[in-house]
Amino acid sequence: MAVKKRRKRVFTSPIPFSWQTSQFREQVSVGSSLYTDMLKVPDHQVAGHKAGNGKLGPLVDNSGRFYKPLQGDERGSNEVSFYASFSSDTRIPVHIRRFFPNFYGTQLVEASDGSGLQPHLVLQNLTLGQVNPSIMDIKIGSRTWPPQATEDYIHKCLKKDRQSTSIPLGFRFSGLQIYESKESGFWKPEKRSIKCLSADEVKLILRKFVSSHVSEKMDLKPDCTFASVVYGGSAGILAQLLELKAWFEDQTIYHFYSCSVLMTYEKELISYGKSPYAEIKLVDFAHVVEGKGVIDHNFLGGLCSLIKFISEILTMPDECTTESSSEDFQKNRISEGGTP
Ligand SMILES: O=P(O)(O)O[C@@H]1[C@@H](OP(=O)(O)O)[C@H](OP(=O)(O)O)[C@H](O)[C@H](OP(=O)(O)O)[C@H]1OP(=O)(O)O
Ligand SMILES: Nc1ncnc2c1ncn2[C@@H]1O[C@H](COP(=O)(O)OP(=O)(O)O)[C@@H](O)[C@H]1O
């Protein structure tokens, strides 16, 4: 039986900044000729607003696109403006573009909360084709609000920055899932249990990410078995972070407040002798502002701090990290999915 595909209407959002470009308008019109398959809730979203249970959140199609609903306030239009500006800015080197999701304009699609057609950013689905990806969403920067934010918003963010590792370490986990095995599945700790960690607990999680086991029950220290293939090597995560850092040492075009580094890899591929496709991408540009000729020291500082943690895992893979001591962390070791 032929599947009837419905044509989606195109949304043209008002772009508040000077960043709106003719290329963006072209991308929107390309979007208008697209047909999208049935949309569904993503299998591997680790942070942010999630669809399901009548809530508004991102959706994916079968052809590799990720539909992120535009938040009704200036955050939605700001993120569209960023993508529009970034995708047409000839100052961005090609090797840096690969760290950002491809942008395909905006479209009106049926929202996940049942509210009807709503504007969505159409992005590259970063987990397309991945079966059991291990993923960490790491929000970079000790400060997560942009300069023009309201007092209320600053207060809300500052509270989270203070309670989490953002202020002491310059980054925090927003969400993560680590694949262990067919039997035990993923370790996907609750959001609140990964927000208030000590530096040692952060080290532990970064080690677990590249270890063969993540199960707490076994009471084993992370073995960092996959550190060299995931974090190390000329194309590994550390090399990618260093490449990104080199750009941040120079670029003064944007300031990336509250933006995350998303790290992914496929553990199972390693056992087949294949590359685990370890990569980093930047996500969430709702609070990006113009850099006005000034280095983004907030993002750069957080990135350097993360790089230091990962470098140490490579240079000292056997170093003993103390097991988690935080009570909240201990209590929430059971994954959302019931494993391990
Ligand atoms: O809704 P909340 O309270 O979970 O807060 C969201 C944050 O979740 P958190 O509680 O910090 O883990 C959320 O953080 P994550 O991306 O999940 O780390 C965002 O900061 C989101 O704000 P925005 O869309 O980036 O402006 C935040 O959304 P808003 O509340 O600002 O809409
Ligand atoms: N382009 C993408 N492809 C696949 N997954 C994505 C993409 N962008 C974001 N995600 C997933 O969604 C989560 C939240 O994204 P984000 O843009 O930060 O949303 P929010 O603004 O709601 O915080 C990320 O942690 C990641 O798991």
C-alpha cells in the first residue's frame, strides 16, 4: 500500500538580529519543497526539553533530520538567527563547521505536545544510524546566561551554575547515557544526580564513559579500556576538542552561552574491530550572542578545563579515582531505563 506523505508548510520566523541572510531565506525555500516521513520521539536524547507525555520536545524523521521546536520566546528566534548567520558566514573554516549540526531551515510540523503545527528548526540528526550510542551532553562555561538576560533569568541560571560544577569546573553534565552491554543496556542517571558532583565524581563519569563496565553493583573501578580509541588518537575526542579550542582562541564572532559539547561513540563497534565513530558536536544555540571582537573566554575556559580532565585520563588511565561519595549520586545510580 502506498504511504501517503503529507506536505509540511514552512514557517518564516522574524529574525531579530542583523544575522538574517539571503542564504537563510534560500534554505527556508528549499525546506518548503521537502516531504517528511512520520516523525517520532528520538531514541537517544540525553538532555533538554523532551517530547512524550504530552510535552513539547524534539522529533526525528527517517531521513536523518532532527526537528527542534522553537521556544516561543526570544530563545527560539535567537537559535534560528544563529544557525542562519553561522551557515552563511564565510569566516567559519570548513574543519570547524563539522562540529556543528547541518541546518536545513525551519518548518511547521505537528508538535509533540498535540498543539498542532508549530515552527521547528530542522537540523541534522546527530545520532542517525547509531544503535547503542554512548552520549554525554556537557554544558560549557562557568556562566550560562547571556549579557542581555533579565534579572530573573540570571538568578535562575546563577543558582544552577552555583549548585553544579559549572562554576568550579567551567562545565557540567546536562545529561548522559553510557552503553554497557546487551544484557545490562544503558546507564542513564537521573538529571538531578549528575548536576551536583565533585571534581572526583566528574572524573569518574568521564572514565566510565570509556570503560567496559559501568555497573555500580559490580563495585569495580572504571577500567578505561576504550580511552585510547575514544579519547585518544589523531582523530579521537581529545584531538577534536583541541581543534575546537584552537578556533576559540582566535574567533571573536560569537559568544556561546549555555551551549553544549555532545560526545558520542558506539562501543559495540570496537569489539568488531571497527572505528567507534567517536565525535563531538556543539548543540543548543539559544543563548549565543555576537562576540563583537572579543574572545569567548567563558566558553574557552570551560573547554580548556574539560580538555585537562580528558588528557589526564589518557596520561593516567590507571589512576585511582575515588568511587562516588555524594549521597544523591549514590541513590540515583539506577538508570532511567532500569539498568544496570
Ligand atoms: O526547564 P528546566 O528548569 O528543566 O530548565 C531547562 C534546563 O534544564 P536544567 O533544569 O538546567 O537541567 C536546560 O538545561 P539542559 O540543556 O537540560 O542542561 C536548559 O538550560 C533550558 O533552558 P534553555 O532552553 O537553554 O534556555 C532550561 O529551560 P527553561 O526552564 O529555561 O525553559
Ligand atoms: N541535532 C541533533 N541531533 C540529535 N540529537 C540532538 C540534536 N540536538 C540536540 N540533540 C539532543 O537533544 C538534547 C537537548 O538539546 P538542546 O538543543 O540542548 O535542547 P534544549 O534547548 O531543550 O536544552 C541533547 O542533549 C541531545 O541529546
